[in-house]
Amino acid sequence: MSNSKPLLTLSLVTGCALIPMIAAFTLLFWPPETMKLDTIHHGQLLSPPLPLKSNSANMTTDSAQSSDQHWQLVEIKLSGNCSLSQTTTVAETSTANTTPSLSAKHRQIITALGRESHRVSQAQLCLKDLPLTKPEGNTYQGIVDPSNQLIMVYSSSMDQRSIYQDLKRLLKYNKLG
């Protein structure tokens, strides 16, 4: 009787140590086709973000970051599709020379944000190129963070509800701007 008690204790300790190791090993080599990983964003997330000061045409060269910078919804035109008269800096809010449909969509998205709408502005931007995995044309929409970096890119035909959801999530978890 006294000989079985240490054996039982040893087997319980061994079992408690082996169960997590077996579970970890199983999850490590589990076939990836059976594990479904959903993304929670709708656009193409740029990793690393694209700093706009050096990559965009006619950008302001002010190196000091002002405390009143905003998140920005931008209409992005690649350099073959824009002229210098249409190019504006990201720091400016611009409704002139933009496609009315995108400008109207951006205004609707900003209005729908409600009390957070003061943190977002809209602009037009002309870039040389975009590092996208699936290029879809010469006009895109994007989100620029307060540190002047393009972080997300959407096709120009993207549903505005998807952009709104991404922007709302960004504003919820980030208090900059």
C-alpha cells in the first residue's frame, strides 16, 4: 500500500507535464489548411508603413511634427495619373481637384465617425509607386496616420463600410491625432 502512493504521485506529475507538451507539439505541426486565420482589416496593410515625406510628390518638408495632425483618408493617384496642379500635400485638407465620388465617400465616412470625426481629415496624394501585393489600377484610397505614414491602401472601388470599420478600429485603439 505504501509503495503505490509514490508511484501514483509520480504518474500524476508526469501526466501533468506531458499533456501541455503534447498539446503544443500537436498545434505546432497541425496542418495549416485546417486552421482558418481571418484578418480583421479590409484593405492591404503596408508593412512597414510607407513614410510619405520622401516618397510623394510636392510634400511639405517641415520636419517638426505638429500636435494637431490628424488621421487622413487620402485619394492616392500614381504619378502617371496626376499632374502637379492636382497634387496636394497630405497635411492639407483638400476637396478641390478630387474625384467627386471619392471625396463624397470620404466625407460620408468622416461624418459617420460621429464624435471622433474631428480626428480625421481628407486629402489627395500623388505617389510614384505603391508596394502592393495585388495592384489594381492607378487610383487608390488610403489611410495615413498622424506621423505622416501611409498604413493601409484600398482599391478605389472598395466599399466605404469596410473603410469606415477599419478607421473606426484604428481610432478606438490609437489615441494619436
